[in-house]
Amino acid sequence: MATVLLVIHLMIAAGLVGVVLLQRSEGGALGMGGGGGGGGFLTGRGTANLLTRTTAALAAGFFFTSLMLTILANQGTATRSILDTVNQPAQTAPGTAAPSPTPAGEAPAAPRGGLLDKLQGGPQVPQNR
């Protein structure tokens, strides 16, 4: 379902880009008509209304498919808040013992080897002697 909706979304986006590029700019400098002559491609008042309506319809379709893709992406995830985990003890699996607190005056043993652990020791400058 999400793949079909994504393909439709991409087709609408490509169509929207094409329709916007076909429209004449306010100054007429970038329009494809070449200055408002009668022989230009997609000129005239009726075509401008058609392009405006087509742009509006494609934009509405783009917003709709964007919302639907967002809803589908969030459907399988559980909503969690970081505030739910604050001040709560770590949960242990049934049948396992809770970790014992460290004795006073001793630092807890932390796994070594991470980037922050390497940076805490200060810069490692080789010494030539």
C-alpha cells in the first residue's frame, strides 16, 4: 500500500513541477510564449485558467498523498515520550537480578573504548625522545 502511494506521490510531484514550469511568469520573461504573440505554445486566457486549476489540483493531491504517507509511516510505531522514561528504574527481564549499586567512593565501571572515553584522556601526542 505504501509503495503504491509513494509511486503516485512521485508522479504527482513530477506533474506539479512540469505544470508550474509551463506557466507564464508575471513579467513574461520566462514564459514559453515568447512575448505574448498569438502563435506561442499554451497562450491565452483559457489556457492560463487551465494551468492554474491543474496546479491547484496537483497541489491538493500532493498534500493528500504526503499526509497519507506520514500516517502510514507512523502506523507501526509505538508512541513514546522521553518523559515516560525519566525517574523510572531500568526494567529487568523476569528471573534476572537487578544490578547492585556501586559502593560509596567508587566510580561505576563503564564500558571503555567509545569515542568520548578516548577524548577524556586528553590529546595523545607522540613523544620523540
